[in-house]
Amino acid sequence: MNNLGLTCISEELKDKDKKKYSFQTMTRKRFNDLCVRDGKNEAIEELSQRILHNVRVTRYIIRHCISNNILHYRLSSTLFPPVTVEMT
């Protein structure tokens, strides 16, 4: 029985295509700077695109785990960038 697990990211996938298989982050400072520079809606749009990308990366990693008989996977804490957005 295989008891292997994968923690957050697959270096094997990153070696294939770092941009496609790496999580994207955003700090609160970056979000606030975007709000000032481009407006809150544009900042939320960029944050949303990063979250969508991270969900896709997670899907790729889970498929990678399944195809390699890796039965345990710990989600990355960067799946949803650590930004609290006040919606008004």
C-alpha cells in the first residue's frame, strides 16, 4: 500500500512549466496599492484571476496525484491569497 502524500506543490509539475503550475499570491499591501492605482473593482478582478489560477493549479496537482498513486494531498495556504476584502 502506498502511503505517500504531497504537500502543497509538485516540483515535478513546476519543472514542466513554472508559470502554469505555481500558485500566485497577493499581499494586502499589493491589493491596497491596486485599489488606489486602478480602483477597487480592478483590484478585485486581479485578485479573482489569481484565485481562479490557483484553483486550476490545485486541479492539476490533484490529477497528478491520482495518476501517480499519491493518496494524500495537503492544500496550499496560498490557494486563496491572504487578503480580506471589505465589500461595500
